[in-house]
Amino acid sequence: MKDQVTKFPYLKWQQLYEHEKPFKLFVDLPAHVKHQRRTNLVFEPHEDEIVHDVRDCTTKFRLDVHGFQFAKHTTNIQDFSDASGSMKVYFQEVEDLIKANVNGVERVHVFDWRLRMSMDENEFIKRRINLSNPSDPILPAVYPHIDQTGYGALSRVKHHLPGEGEKLLSEKRFRIINVWRPLKKVENWPLAFCDRKSVQKGDLIAADFVRRDYAGETYFLKYSPDYKWHYMSDQERDDVVLFKIYDSSAADGDIGCPHASFRLGEESVLPPRESVEVRAFVFSQSV
């Protein structure tokens, strides 16, 4: 077992949030706009926290209990940058994986995916990233967060499945599940998962994420000493994680699985982490 100690950068509560909602813009503002702020989010590291290694006990963690679970899964895809060809094949692999690991699934709809790669932050800033191109890698996410709030999750369905989203939401159990895979052995910036049972609703702060084609809502975490963090040491390409973003069947459905990456060493010493993540709507029989 290789438990690690780290300081996660949590969202810092500001009095400003009492009259201005937390936000981050991914669009350019017109030159005439007086205030050119892109965000009002402020993060700060807190106490040292233990991130427990699950390498020898992966089977104890279940999606509907802890918010995440591991699965062994071999992919036939080599080139994850080929959005028009190999990724379509990979989406089918992801659908089959979800159906094999989640009971009662009737329909899976992939709505988003992304490549990530760690690198020196100054080097990354110099690059011109195309956020609309999922194969253009972005950095690992280091701030503990849940991709969608309840409002954000339902809005996503209506946005991506117009005309049928409302009916599906009224008749089916609806989940958003993220399937995360390293593209090679993870030696730096592993992805950590927080046991959702250790998270309270009051720990979460909703923030608007505004892009050109869509405005979503994400949860960030305030610090709590109660969090239980886990990761897999030496995670390999076939060590896939499924983690839950939202579940309509739970009373606290929009408390999904908080997650964040953390550094094990310097980028100049350790090889970069490369990964692919696929987000999917998962519909099953209503419960």
C-alpha cells in the first residue's frame, strides 16, 4: 500500500458570494466591458490529508455506496485523438463497460469526453488550447469538485437530448457516470476520489461555468476534516474507474463523487500523466 499525504486546494468562502454567485468564464469578454474578470473563484490549501491507496482492496468500493468503483477493462483503441474514428469505437466500449458494471441499464448516451495531460503550468499557459476540441489535452483538475450540480445535470440532458430529455427524466432513473482511464501507467498526478458518504450538502458550493455554447453548474468543495480520500497507486491502462456525478434516485442525488488530482513529484523528473475521460447519461428503470 502506498498511502500519500497531500494538501488539496479547496474553494475559499468569500463574503462576496453572499451577493455574487461563484463563476468562471471560458469566453472572451467584449473590449468595452469595464470589468474583465473571468472568475471570482479563490482556492487555498488546507491541512495535510491522507489519500488512501486502494490497490489491494478495489472490490470494496461500489458506485452506489461510495460514488466510485474500479474495473479491469482492456481497450482496443490506440489513438485516442481520432475523434471521428477510434473514439466512436471507444464510446461503444464504454457503453458496454457501464452495462456490465451497473445493474438495470437500459440506455447509455455519451455526451462529453476529454484528453488530459500533465505538464509544467507555465508551459501549458503558453499553449493556445481549443476547448471545443476534446483531443486537445488540458491539465489534470486539481480542485476538489463534482462536475455537475443537480440543476446542471438535468440541464445537460435537456441540452444534449432535446425533444426527449424531459420524457426520459420523468420516466427513468437518471445518472451521470464518468469513465476515467489512464493512457499509460500513472506515475504523477493520480486522480483521487472522495467517499461520497463523508461529504455533507453544506460542504458544496455551486458555481457557474460559462462556455460559448453552454452554461453549466459545478460543485466545488469547502474544506472539511471528515473527507475520506482514495486513489490507486501505479494505476495502469486497464485500471478503469467509474464514478458517479449525479443520481436522480438518491435523496442527495447531486452529491456525486468529489474528485481531484494531486502531485507525487516534479514534472521534470516524473513522466506526464495522460488520461481520457468519457461522461455519459445512464438511464435505467425507475426506482
